[in-house]
Amino acid sequence: MRLGVRFAGLVAGLLAAGAAAGAPAPLVLAVHPYLPPEEISRRFTPLAEALARSAGRPVVVRVGVNYAEHIEAIGTDSVDIAYMGPASYVRMTNRYGTKPLLARQVINGDPMLHGEIIVRQESAIRSLQDLKGKRFAFGDPESTASHVVPSAMLRQAGVPESSLAETAFLNGHRNVALAVLAGDFDAGAVKEEFFVEYAPQGLRSLAHQPPVADHLFVASTRLSGTEVDTLRRALEELPATPAGKAAMIAIDPGMTALVAARDSDYDNLRALMQLPASAPHPRR
């Protein structure tokens, strides 16, 4: 709530200042809360500054309250640009229809998102079937690599969430990694980058998640075709300048490019998400 109030105040201030000076209103770049808000703001501010130079108007970073609120914000055109996880994008299109696609991220030359189901290094768990009756940590219900894909994997392996002794949503990949390390849960699911970060402290990969098309940038239908083309070109040309490269690295040190995105890139994820759902078993 405090974050939302601060953001509303910032935008109101920018709007007032812009109106007084005859300047264009700022564009709002929305990001889902996959990290603490302050860290997301720090990571995405260089990109906002780069986009502002291309668009000729200010760009402010907005961190969603949660994934569902983030989906609603871009779905209802309450924000201008959204950085979205794959599952959030699919859910958004299912509910609100398609939006102009700006670009899809490429990490270390790979345009696909990778995730891991993790356990502690010394764990006796050796297969997905061994997870029956165990405690499992997820990130956010809408997170691709920290819930949607691993949940589908568990169902395919005959281990629906209802067969787990305990599940919980811990609001972030890092929280999941730390909770498994601490022994609060027997297993969890995270993006590959968080597994790589925490594996030296005692994590092991139990199963690799099937790769899906990675995160992307989406535009509001309120923007004109010219504005969309400008933003799309600005994102795709980021690797060509030192400032652009720095903006990408700030978001993810492994980001090497932003490439054209198509809605059909996410069809394999749609198929996974259409598998029969299993409701989480409440944490006791």
C-alpha cells in the first residue's frame, strides 16, 4: 500500500509539473514484483531513462502490488508498458485479448526461460514422485517458473499439489531458494538464475523445467502505432549503444538482446497451462 501511495504521488507530481510546463505526460513502465520493489526500481530505472530519450517524454517505473494486479493493470490499459512473465502474459491475453508486443528478452543468447525444481544437496529426494507427502515452496501463483510450469510437471508425474503435505506461496524466487536452504520446505521451484545463485550454498536441481518463451514487453492499446513502433525500435536497438547495454545488464547481467516477439511464441506454455488444475494445499 505504501508503495502504491508513493507511486501515485510521484505520477501526480510529474503530471502536474508536465501540465504546468506544457510537457507530455510520463509513460508508465510496469513490472511484476518478482524482487523487492526497491531492487526492481533500481534495475529498471536505466531502461526507463533510455526509453524516455527515444520517446521524448518521461518514463516512470511502477512495481505491481502482486502478479494478478500487474496483469489487470496492463490488461485494462492502466499502464503504458509492461514487463511480463510468460504465464502472466498468457493469462492476460486469455482475459483481455492481445496487446501490441514490443520485444522478448534474450539471456546469454537464449530466448527461452529456464527453471528448476530444487532440493537441498543432502536431500534423499531423487525424483518428482518422491515429493508425495513432502513440503513444497512456490513463489507467486502467477509465476511461470515458480508455480505454473512446476505445478504442471508435478501433475504430469502423478504428484498433484493436493498430494503434497504442505505448500505455500512465498512471494519471490529468492524467498523460495532461501526457504529450501533453511529446511523450511523439502523442495521448491525457481528461475534458473536463482538456482545458480544459491546452488553453492547447498542446493541441488531435482528436475529441469521445460523451457518456454522468456519474459517480454507489452504495450497498452492506448498508445498510437507510431508510439509503439518507437518503443519497439528503442528496445531492439539497446545493444547498439553503451547506455543501452548498461540498461539491459541492470535488469539481468546475462541479457544480450531484445528481439521481436510473437503471440504464437507462447503456445507451448498455453498447452501446459491447460492441463487439469490442482488447488494448492493450504499451509498448516
